[in-house]
Amino acid sequence: MADLSLMLLVFLLSSLVAYLLISKVPVKLHTPLMSMTNGISAVTILGALLLFSAETGPAEKVLGSVALVMTAFNVFGGFVITDRMVKMFKKKE
């Protein structure tokens, strides 16, 4: 029960942090959907890392690995798209 409580606490706190960070992003740089997706992916990465810290079976390790790779790919893609969008708004010399 303590593990579930800890995981729920981490989920709630990381969701709050993600929401606060996303709300500070200017609308010109991100669509709300892309920002929220990256925030959710960050929460999923934290959950996968918590899964690796606990003693689990091979099935849980495989699921955690898949979740970690997929969400890391999503977050990396979000940064690439953000970089491209920022370059669009820079003044050309």
C-alpha cells in the first residue's frame, strides 16, 4: 500500500509541475496539445524509472523498458519540433 501511495504522490506532484511548466510556455511556441503530451510523457518516464527501482519480474521490466523508450522518443521529438518552431520566429539577418 505504501508503494501505491508513493507512486500516486509522485504522479500528482509531477502532474502539477508539468502543468505549471506548460502554462508558462508562450502560445506562439507550442500548441497546448504538444506541451501536454510532453508533460504526460515526462510523468510516464518517472513512472518507468520508479518501476525499475522496485523489485519486479521480467514482464514488468520489459513493459517499463518499452514505456521508457517510447516516451523518451516522444519527449525528444517534442524538443526537435520546439527547436524548429523557435527558429521560425527568429529574425533573419
